[in-house]
Amino acid sequence: MPHSTFFPRICIAMGFPDAQKLLEHARREADAGESFFEFRLDHLATPEQGIGVIRKFLATHPDCRILATCRRHQNHGKYNGSVEEQIRVLNAAINAGACGVDIEIESAENVASGLDSFRSQARLILSYHNYQGTPSPEVVLRRMLRIPADGYKIVTTARKPSDNYRVLALTKSHPRTPLIVLAMGEAGFPTRVLSTAWGGLFTYAAPNASEGTASGQVSARLLRHLYRAEKFSHSAKIYGVIADPVRHSISPAVHNRAFQAHRLDAVYLPFLVQGTQLKDFFILAEKLPVAGFSVTIPHKQKVLRYLDVVDPLARRIGAVNTIWRKSGKWRGTNTDAEAITIPLARKLRLPKSSILLVGNGGAARGAAYALMESGAKVSIVGRNPDRVRSLAKACGAEPLLREQIQARKFDALVHATPLGMYPHVDGCFFKDSIPAELVFDMVYNPLETALVRRATEQGLTVISGLQMFLEQAARQFEIWTGSSAPRSVMEKAAQEALATGF
């Protein structure tokens, strides 16, 4: 049987405690164009209720396909019955019209001889789940291949970036084996986008109007329209953003829309990379391979040690936000610099203007050097006086303490800390009056931060972080692709992502 064409590429995982809700959500998804569903019968009060739902749903949507699952409690499901009762439920689901069943390897090994009846009527998916980590996928697959099936589903939990490749690599080493490979958790999200392009039978998505059944699932709408999981090829160029946290980033929305506008075979992914995992990420980046990526908190400074070539300004700044691979070498630059000076230059004459810079991290370093090179007189304040003095000394700026700034007045203020960033939206460095005529907040999510709101209330001119974000993103796109950035497309995508929460 042609495994690769029988199953649609995206399966909507449906797990509800109420049979009527399961039916309503399935119909809603089908009416929106979805055609392949996993019914988690074990989520219902009694799995038998799901048999009637399958019949009712297929009566009105006969072209849809249902994969029935009744995972036992012992294997992280919700069903408390015996293996024999589990088999009886899955057989009833097939008789009701399910095109396939998913049974976990632990149950299958107890009733291996009784699985032939499944395969004579429907597709049998044998599944393995590990909620603690990612053991050797090869060892797991060897165990599973002892039982004949129409698909082998291996789902692990990603604890570090390279776990993504360890799971995806199964499709390369076993190209003739029908596989579904995924890693759960935010760190494993890239596998959900890449798996089908790498040869996996299908990937899982959450319903568009509800939560999914596993950590890391996103809606089918996002998989289809933002990440274009069904469109890009196995040879597509892979880009992304590395950060911790990364969930809030609008970069995937902006860059994927830009790739789409230029009809590029490319995809941009969020990579959760914790502070101690940079080396491990470069292992993943080499193996996928990743063509280029954005860098943000907390990696802008530490990432330099992993680069082969760094441009002079970024080297002086001591921080990069843009990395790409060329001629086998990792190269880095800092597009934050121009993204700061260009929006400011539209509002005031930078040479000899007085600028108060708030912050002492990687973003602040980029701003300090860019502003000093533009001829501005820069003063720096922050939450860590020692780091403020160090940065000021390095770039030739004036260090200030918090208590000193209220007696001063500046032409502009540039805010370069995470204060006010989603999800901690109430954070603000200034409790009272803001000592500047112009306020530039580098935080872009939310669009109106507490600082921006306070500046507006005080009648000050405001530059939002979105303007900076778009400037640096456009330059990144041009570095990576060699093409002019579709700025209007990118701006619209950013505004939509901020308005809708992606």
C-alpha cells in the first residue's frame, strides 16, 4: 500500500472529555477544510462514546479520515481498561469507519498475534512515547520493527536542540520505513514543521479552536499558513531565531511571510536554546543544516566564540544578532546598529545630540557603539552599575547612576532592556517623569509597552520597538537571501502577529 499518499500531511489531534464536544470540534475543523483527525477515545468518560461520534461524523463528512487512539493510563493515556478491552475498543472504531488505529508498543507487544485483524481492515500505527527525554531512536525503532505495522510513530521529548536532529535523522537512515517522528516540548517544535519534508508520513497539529493533546502542538492554521509545512521541500533552506524564551518572537511570522513573498524554498523556525546550550545548538545547525539565524536574549555576546568570521563593528560591539553560513564558515554581524540610528535620524539630528541609553546587555552594546559612531553624546544608565561603567568605558560614553538622571534632560532616550517585554508587560525603568523629549523603546512585544504608554501620557515623541525590529529584520533578510526585503509585507506580518498573538 502507498503509505506516503494514504495519509494527509497534517493530522488534527482531538482530545475532549465530552463526546458532543469532540463531534462539534471535529465538524468545525472539517468545515474549515481539514480532512485527517486523531480521535483520542481515551479522553472520553468512556471510550465507547467515541464509536458513535465516529459514525455521526463520517455520516456528514465521508471524505475525512479518522485515526482512532485509546491509549492506556500506564502509557500516559487516560484509559484504565485492560489491553484486551483496548483492542476491543479499537476494533469497534474500525467497524465504525476509522481508517486506522494507533496502538502503543507496550500494548502491542502483549497482543502481537491479535493485530493482524487490524491490518486486514485499516492501517495500523505502532507508537512509542517518551515524556522524559530522547533515548536512542535507532534502538527504539529496532524494538518496534519486530511487529509488522503500516506506520511507526516515535515521539520523544526534546531536552536540548540536537534532540531534534536525532529524531529526524531516522527518516534518513530508514527511508523505506513508514515513520512518524516528532519531539515534544517547545525545544522540539522544529520537528513538527520539518518532519513531513524529511519523509515522515504526517505531523500533528492542535485544533484551530482548542488546545492540542501534547506539548509543543500548534494549530493546523499556523503549520499550513505561517510555516507552510506542506509547501517547502526537503532541500529547503532552514533559518531561525535562537533565544530563551523564544515563544514570544514574531520573527517567524515576519521572515516566513517574506520568504513566501519571494517564492523562496525556505522556512524560518523558533529554536529554544537555553543559556548553556549554544554549543549543542551549533551541532544541530551543522547537521540540519541551518543556513542562517537571528540571535537574541541571552546569546548575543556568548555566541561570538562559536563564529569563524565577525565583521569589525560587531567585534567592537562585542555582540551579534545575525549569523549565516558561507563557504563552510559561520559569519556574524550586528544589524541592530543601523536599526537604531535610522529611526532616530528621522526624528532628530544625531551628531552632538544628547542620548540617554538605558541598559548594559547585548542590545545596549549595539546601541551604544552605533550612537557613538553617529556622533551623538551618549550617557548610559542601567540596573547593574558595574556593567554600565564597563560598557561606558569601552565605547567612550558617560556612565550614570539612576539617581543622577532626573537632574538631567536629554534629546532622546533609547531603552535597551527586557523590561516591559511580554509576558512581564508592566515592567518600566522609569517610575515618574522621563528625562527626554524623544523615547525609543527597543521592546516591540507588546507594541505599546509601559514605557511607551508613560511617554505618550507625558506628551513625548515616541518611536516603537517595531520600527527597529523591522529595520534589522529587513537587513537580515537581505544578508541571507541577496534579495531586497519586502518591507511592506514584513511590516504587515509583524502587525498581524502582534495583534493576534500569532
